[in-house]
Amino acid sequence: EHMDPADGDLPMATFGGHLYVWDARERQIWRYYSGMYADMPQPWITNAGGANLEQVVDIEIDGRIWLLNRNGSILVFEGGQLVKQLPPPELSVPLGAISRFVVTPDILSADGLTVEQPGSIYLLDLRNERILQLSKEDGSLIQQIQARTRGPLNQVSDLAVDAARRTIYLANGPR
């Protein structure tokens, strides 16, 4: 079904050389500064804006910090402050077991001033054996990706997305 951080899974991500670790017990993101992993980490969330942090199962960073909740909702933080909450997408087949996601960065123009291709959110829905691509802006559904037959996606443990090459990689048991 899903791995809860309390079950031994430790959601973490890196950005700018720093390590960010989600602590379910403290409901906090701890930042370990680059090259200083033996030092005490610093708490990163300074204002959760009243958001419920009890169901967080994964973390992603693209300049902002994105926290995935078990129900498929997403909390977006910037500079330690909650800036946006995305509800679970409205689907004819409701979300099942959500435990992993990927947030791809925006692809900027050569001058770095305009967005040529906005990034996306990819949710791994194991119960329904699908990957959902969502808008980073409002969490709306862009597309749903499924295998032609049942079974190939039920053992997937993680995913990675190469947006520039339009490729999704899935870790599927020993395959």
C-alpha cells in the first residue's frame, strides 16, 4: 500500500548542496548545511500557516519545498513559509495509495527570464496502478499514465522523471 515515514522510510531531498530531511515526529524539515553533516541541523519550517503536517509521506525540492500528503494534497513552502496548498486532484477514480511523487523544475529560456516549459508534479498511485501528471500551478490533472494490462505498476517503489527527455523511470522490484 504505502510506506509511512514512521515505518522506517525517511523522506529527504537535496538542493543547493544542502540535505533536507522530513521529521514526521516533530513535523519539521531539518536542513543540514553542505559539508556540515556532522553539525546539528537547522529547523527549516518557520510558518506552516496552520497546514496539517500529520500525513506527509514525501518531500521534493525545485527551489520551493513540496510536501506530499497521503491523500494526494500537496503543501508548497518557500523560505520556511507555507505559500500554497494544492488539493488532491478530482478524478473519476479517486486516488489510492499515494506515497511518492516527483516535482520537475520549470525549463527557462536561454536568457533565464521566461518559462519555456512549466514543470509538473508526478504522483505515483499504486492502488490504481497509474502515474498522474499534475499542474504545479493549481494541481489540476494534465494526464494519467497507465500500463495496458494490470500488474506492471503494482510493485513500483519509486519513480524519477527526466522532463527534458520526456521519460519516466520506475523502480519495479528486481526489474
